[in-house]
Amino acid sequence: MTLSLSGVGHTHANGQAALRDIDLRVAQGERIAIIGPSGAGKTTLLRLLATALRPDRGELELLGQQPWNLSGSARQRLRARIGLVHQAPPLPPRQRVVTAVLAGRLGQWSLGRSLLSLLYPLDRQGAAEALARLDLADKLYMRCDQLSGGQLQRIGIARVLYQAPELILADEPVSAMDPVLASYTLGVLNHEAQQRNATLLASLHAVELALQHFPRIVGVRDGRILFDKPAAALSPDELTMLYANEQLVEHSPPPAAMPSSALHIPRC
């Protein structure tokens, strides 16, 4: 079991409940899309799983450990086994792409090696191979501020591929890409997870991409899990309930045969 949540809840500092009574179990190697309207709690859920936030209540187990029962150093070692893909990767503008990708293993390297790699990239070949999987090999020595938003998102994904974590958490990883590139990139991310038997959870606004690339779909609304089922079993009525007041306008064919043009979910 990669992760287990039982009765997990989280309340923001302003008193707003972001997650309520979340029960979720994910086996090693599963690939899951988390969908739902804006403000549903998808990002908060991923941040809890990345141990960037602490649950207010309930039990959380990650990779066989309870992260908030660990010492600070042990929790840091646990985090090195988790790869987080940000919607807007926190990449310094003047940083070279090669350095940004190699940063994926800073949590696994000694302090000396990490500092040296920041000054003089130690595994250029490894960084180039990760970039090549995303058709970015020619960007190896460019600065991050010379790249588009979609390219920066792919750099963030390349960094996680280089890290080779056991658990990959992706928060809207393709939101800045056109539909064709977004589908290609999700295909690469899924393929890499399958090849290494890594567990992958990705939050997505584009429902058609979720149905196309992920075998299991978790729908989140108002901080609760509304449904958790195979993509092929998801009905248009369930999507209507999930996105009520989100202008879901067309949902007649069943999702298993639903073309990407049949769903019009707002991207935000």
C-alpha cells in the first residue's frame, strides 16, 4: 500500500474547512486522476500527501510510515521518496535547465555533492535523458526565464523523472500546454510511472485527459470525495453532480466511448 487516509481533514488558517473525512487507499503502481471544480480541495489533498501540510484530524500513512510521527530528519528522508510536480514549478529565473533537472536528486545526495552540483552539474547525461523523454533535450543549457510556461511545466516533470520517486504527485501538471502537448506529456508521465511501478496521482481540470490517461478517477467536491471508481465506469450524471454550477454543458455518451470534444469543463 503506497498511501492510506482514514477520516483525514484539514482546515485552513482562516477557519475554512478544505478537506473533510477523506478516506482513500492507493496501492503501489496505481495511476489516479483527481478531478473536481476549483476550490474543491484537490491541491490541499496533494499537499497533505507531499507532507507540506499536516492533517488536523484522521490518520495518514505514506510509503509504510506515518510522517507526522517521524523525526524531522526521518520525514525529510521520506520526502525524498516523493516527487511533486507543481502547476507553476518554483524554478529560479536565472537557473540553467540542467541544474533545475538535477535538483530532483538533491534530497538523495550528500550535502557536499548537492552543493557541487549546483555549481557544476554532475550528471549532465542523466538530465539530458530526462529532458529527451519530454522533447526538451535542446533546452539543456538554457536559462529558465527563456522558456514558456508549458516548457517550464515540462522541466518540472523532467526533474521528477530524474528523481525517480516511488510516489509522484502532480498538481495540474499540463495546465499551460495546448491539448495535443498536454496529452503527449501525460502519456510520458504515465509510461514512466508504469515502467518503474511508481504510484501516480494527478489533479486535472481537463476531464477528457483524465479519462484518456488514468484508469482510476477520484472526484472531489467541497472537500469531500464524491466518487472513486474506474474511469470506464464513470457516468455523465456523476460528472454533472461533480461540476454542478461549473457549466458542464454536454455529457450524453458514456465516458468509455466519450470523445474529448464531448466534455466542456472550464480550465482554470
